[in-house]
Amino acid sequence: MPTPLPGPRAHQRGTRALLTALFGAPPAVLDPLWAQPLPEEAPPGQAGFKYDLYLTEGERPGWGIAYNARWADPAAERAALAAALGPTYDWARAERFVAHLGGAQTLALGFSAGPPRVKLYRQEEPWGAGLTDGPGLAALGAALDLPLPAWVAELGPIGVVTLELRADGTCALKAYLGAPSPHTLADRAPELLPAMAQCTEAGAWFYLTLRFDPQGVRTALNKIYNPQEDDPAAAWADVARLFAAAGANLDRLRQRCPPGLELRPTATAVEAGGRQVDVYVAAFQRPVAPALVDDPQIHAILTAWCAEHTDFVPRPIEAEGAARVVAAGGPRGDLRLRLRAQSPVEVLADIGLPALAASLAAALTPALAALPAGDKADHARRVELFTVDGCSLACAFCCESTRIAQKRLLPTATVQARLREAAAQGVGVVQFMGGEASLHPDFVDHLRTAKGLGLSTYTITNLLRWEDRAFAEAVAPQLDEVMVSVHAASAQTGALITGRSSWWSRFCVAHQNAVSTLQGRVRASTVLTVHTLPELDAIADLVAALRPQAWIFGSPVPVAAARADALELGLSLTQWRALRPRLEALSTRMAAQGCRLVFFCVPPCVLGPMLADDTHDELIDGQDLSDGAAASDEMTFFWSQADFLSERRPVTLARRRGLACQSCQRRDRCGGYFAAYLDRHGEGELEPFEP
């Protein structure tokens, strides 16, 4: 039997924590959801959940969040969403939908390729009660000026009706026909029955969904769960069978779910002939009390602080693990560089509570400053393992071309030994590096070995190995994070940048395979050059299709090993500054699908107030870099926050500040710009940051 659901406030915390873990910082369009404080306990007779977060896997991967009208004014929620998304959606038709059906509505936002889709639901209570029927649906279509097929009037009871709004002003209408068994509904969608038949029927309710839009009618089969009464283990077994039958991967949810979250399935769906599958979940995160930590002063501070903020402490402070404090970086460093991964400060910041994170940081800073340095390697969370000195491209700006020209492979026996060593030292993530690590003939086996040792896996890739569909499918379940390089969007520019005339044709195939196998695990990177700047919008379309969590921009690093002169190839600071409006618009676009832009070594005075906090310097605490580091079987340890953006790498940036930087309020948080650039062009383009 299931344990009782935690209260609405725990549900709000859990939803945001899961959303952040899966997709990065929640899109700004969802901010109104977190502004409303929910009650600690649900009123008698009401369910304890407001949000459903859903994942879509298969032909059109994506995700979304639905939120019902509990503890809120539905009209106010619609108005807030309309203000956040803008006027291109047909909000007037949405209000006609609400007026025609009456009752409380459920809102949903769906994110896949392109701008989010808005959905308004009206559903029956309880199952089988009926909301309308065929003639009623036909009347609704007429009221909304949405033509429906004549046979709609012959439909029987309809349990749910949904209006979908798109950013281009078009709309679609969906109707859900309910039954206690999918077999009852299979006459309209027989191709979906084999997948949905994997689900148990006892005590369940199913819907056949008919979606009407200008392209025709699409069908889906849904199973509805009762998270208050269903056994969670049995429900998840149901979901796993459904995903397996559809050939989809449930690992994205399983592997990225933060510890301490309680997830209950609320619905599943299959469509596209059984090749597309959805799972809806309600997430809960209970407040917890701190456990002991090694240092008594730190323990006392944490205990007192947590007692004052019991509603917001999201997970236990572990005695020998996450909260062990180390002094790595000194008192000026980011607090998260001196706490182990999963520290309370980091978690608070990750779930969007920066004010509380700052409060705890202020409380801990005096005690942290007095701690001895300790052994950084013992507290590493991520390691780099260079397995290939070689690459399939010859990028003009590559700063490691001398090393990768050696075309060496790290022996698999050595790789396995290093992975066992990392696991024994408590490392969480191993980063397979090159050159192009995927060129190693045993790359997939390396990933499997790491996963078998309990390590999470990450790599940086030019994606060309994904041209092989079998390779893409073999890698997909073994790879937790991947940085994909996208530096051009045409054959001509691609040849200039990569040194390979075949790059574009190969990349297009690889990109399609990556879209269907890697979504939700991707970070993208783009080196902006004078050649790629005209293709920025086209590059953005390629990146958006991958559903990345972050998109990193940078300039070519001026090093002697590069094939081209980085200072001629890269943008000037004046060009970066002129690009600001386009970058701000791009940031807004990508944020709507859960992706954050990050700018590598681009000064905040160039980026402006909107983007200044997204610089790489804001996310790390110093770098100690030297040119020409050789690949070896040694591991480079990372001991900062649990994100690749905190890496310390053996590549020199050779930056310096100019005279104008002396009076800049961000002087201590900005490394200036490349010294070689300032030597050639002078310091006149640097100026104090203006908020």
C-alpha cells in the first residue's frame, strides 16, 4: 500500500527539484508557478498535488508540465502565462474555450522543438462520469471556429477535452474517450494496443485520445493512475513495461532523479504506432533535519540555520558525504567550491532559492575560512580520463591540435583500471575525453564499465560517430551527459571550420540520430567566428532540436597550436557587443525550453546586464592553465560544484584586465580578455560594467 502523499508545499519543492535535475534551470515562463505559496497540508477531500511533470520519448522527444487550478485563481494563472509567453498565442480562443465548458481548468506547457505549446484541459470527475459527448464536442468546435469531422457528432461520452495553443496562432482540439480497459477502445487505434496491453487493468482507467488539427486526426492511448491509492512499485513496473514495449528509454528519469524525491506516476500514453511514449509523474520532497557533520562548529551552524528554514531544507545533510566541508579555494572562493557536491547550499541554489542559499553561505563563511585546506583529490566529484589523442576533424581553432595529431589510444585495460580507481575514491562522474573519445574502438565498453561501477558518464563529441545508427542506439543507455559541438550550419562554412568537406552531410545524419537518442542529456557548444556568425539562427535551430540543458558560446582561444589565427577568426569585442540584442533574444528563446546560455571568457561589460551572470567566470573560481598538456592515463580531478561548468582544465587562457577594469564593479569576478588580443588591438574595447 502506498504511504500518504506529502503536502502541497513538499510537492512544489519536489516538482521544481525534479524539473531542475532533468532540464536545468526551469524556464522563466514557469516563474509564476513558484511565486504562489501552497499550503503545508491539503484541505480534507483534496488531492495533495497540483503539478504533473511529463517526459515524452520516441519520435518526438520532449517534456512538459501540467498544473491544475488547486489553491489558485485559474483566470489569474492564465493571465500570468499569457503575459509571460506573449500575444502570438490565441488567448481569445482560450477564453472562449473556458467560457463554453465552465468549471476549473488545468493548464499545461509542452516543450519540444520550437516554442512551448499551451494546453487547457477540462476533465470529468470521477472517471467515467462524462464531461460531454459527440454533439457537445461538435458544438465546442463550432464555438471555437475549429472545424471537426462530421462523424464527431456520433461519438459517445467524452471524459476530457483539451485545447492546444501554438506560438504561431494555430490551435488543435483533443477529445478523450474513457473505458476501464484499453481493449474497449482499440477499434480506433489497434496499432497502439500491443504497447498499452503491457499495463495492468485492475482498478485502472484508460482513455483513447483523438487529436484534431489541420494535419488530420491522430490517436493515442492513455492509462490513468491514482497516486493516492496505487502501489508506487507496481505502478512503476507498469510504466517500465510500457516503455520497453515502445522501445523507449526510461533511464533519463531514473538516473537524473535527485535523491530524496518521491515520484508517483499519474498517467502514461502511447501514440505513433506505439513508438512514442509519455509518462506523467507527481514529485514530492519532504523537509528534513540535518544529520551530523565532522566539524562541530559547522554542525552547529547548519543545525541552527535549518531549524529556521525547515520548509526549504530539501535533503539530508550527510555525515560522511555531501556536507563534509573542505577549504578548496580560500575564503574568497564560491562557497560551493568548499563544500562537497550535493551540499545544502548547492541544492538550495539548484532549485531556484538563491536568497536562501546566500543566507546559508553567509552563516557558514566564517567557519569555512578557518578550516585547513585538506586533500582536494579525496573530495573530487568528477574526473577527466583522456582515452584518445586523435580526432576526425581538423577544426581551425582547435587548441589541442598538436596533441591529437599523435593519434594515440589509451589501452582498454588501463581505462578499466582508472575507472575502478575512480569508483574506489568516491568519484561520481567520469568524463571521457579526447580528441574525440568516441573514436576509441572500445568506447561503448568503456561506458558500460563505468556504469557498472556506479559512475555517471560524460563526453565531449563532434557527433560524427552518431552517423552510425547502431552506434547511437548502443551509446544512448550508457551516456548520462554529452557536450555536442555545433560550429556551423552549412556545407561551405562547415568545410572552412572543420577542415572536412564531408562534415555537413555526415553531421546532418548524426544530428538526427542524436535528436532521437540523446535529448535531455545534451550540452551544446559553439565557437563563434566571423564565418559562423551569419549562420547563428540556423545553428540555434540545430541546437534547439537537441533539447540541451546549456549552450556554451566562446571565441577561438589564441594558442600557437591552432590551425588558424584565432584573433582573425574570432569576433572582436566590438562585434560581441553589437551582437548583444541577438544573444538576448536567443537567451529568451532557449530559456523557454529549459536551456541556459553560458559565455566562455567573454567579459560581462560586452554582454550587458541581462547576460552578465551567464559568463563562465561567474561559475568557476579561478583557473590554473598551461598550454600543450599531453594526454596520459592520469586523471584530472575536479573538486567544485556538480556541473561541468566548474571544470579546472590544463589549457591556458592567458587573459588579463585593462586599465578600465580597475574601476569595474566586477573586477574580482572577471578575468578580462585574451592578452594576445589586447596586445594586438589595445584595451579600448574594455570598459567598466554598467548594470
